[in-house]
Amino acid sequence: MTALIEAKGLHTHYGQSHILRGIDFQIGAGETIGLMGRNGMGKTTLLKSLMGIVKPSGGTVQVKGKNMTGATPYAVAREGIAYVPEGRGIFGNLSVKENLVMAARPGTKGQREWTYERVLDTFPRLAERLNHGGQQLSGGEQQMLTIGRALMTNPDLLILDEATEGLAPLIAREIWRICGLIRESGISSVIVDKNWKHVTQITDRNVILVKGEVVFEGTTQALLAQPGLLEQHLGV
């Protein structure tokens, strides 16, 4: 089966700084993958390199078997890849309803499972704030909105960077519930979050980055069987 995204030998620089150092990374249909590592290890750079937001300096990125190394972000998005960035990136001058409706479109296979009504059923808090501006929402509500907006594109793959960063525990639990629903719906996902215990409750595979290199790639069961590895690379 062709991977949704496959990176081979990926290198990325910021100026003279060599951030990604020959990374191989792939996501298959229906997979939920945890991308892990401490701050500054290259997780966000990898996601941005896959999305075309940052241009790789070496290696290749294929999306559904097509070479899209260095493609524009909108071209990658048109292949059914939805990206929820760290910092959320909602339109603060638009209402909740406008943020959602402007993103609505069928998926790459014509699928329309994620409708406006389904998103509001999934995020009842947003349904209570439809006419609020994006800047009027709490951090947790903004995160719900940006995930809901991504789902309105009926993606094949949802990339979620820092899923619960800075959120109160009650709101974080709600986000994890949503991540579980996304997995059950058949959408592939890549999840970045510091709370590896929550991440591994819903992932099939996990990848750990250290200084721009993959130091672990394997099933969740294999990762949890190595507590020393978890402590070394993810312990506080």
C-alpha cells in the first residue's frame, strides 16, 4: 500500500543550522503515529518540511506516491493533508462559524463525512460560541476550532502539532477524546505532544527524534516495553 506521506533521507537547514539529519518517516492509511522528543529536537521542523512550509535541503518527500519535495503548502493540502500548527493559526477576525465554513470541502475521494453539523456535535463548546470572534475564545476553544476547521476539509491525514500544550487538564482530556474519535473515523494522524502517556494510548507507532535524527521507530507496545528509553529521551 502506498504511504500517504513518505520522507526519505530528509535534511533541513535554518540558515547554517542543520536541523534534520537524514530522516526517514512514513505514514500509512489509517495509522495514528506519535512523533516524540524534547523541545528543539526537530519535530515541528519535520512536520513543516512534510507540509512544504519549510523547504528541505536534501532528501525527498512523497505524498501518495508523488514526488512533492519542496511543493507549496497548498499543493500538499490539496492531497488531503490537514495541518494543525503549534499556535493554532485561526483567523481571529472571523467568527467561529466563519472559520469553519470557509474550510468546508469534500475530501480527495469526494468524502463528506465531516460536515459542519458533525463538527459542532463533536465540539459542543463551539456550538455555543458560533458568533464569537476567534480572538474571543479561550486557548482550549481555539484548539478545538482549529481541529474542527481541519476536519471540515475531510482530510486523509491530520497532522496535530502540540495537541494540548498550555491547556487546562479538563480541556486537554477533551482534546484527547477528539483524537480518539478521529482515529476511530479512519483518518490517519500524526500527533505531537509532550504527554507521551496520553499519546501512546491512541497510537499504533511512535517515532522519537533526538537532535534531528530518529533514535526509535516502532510499535507502541515495543516503546512501552523500553521504559529506560522513554526516561532517557522523554523524561523530565
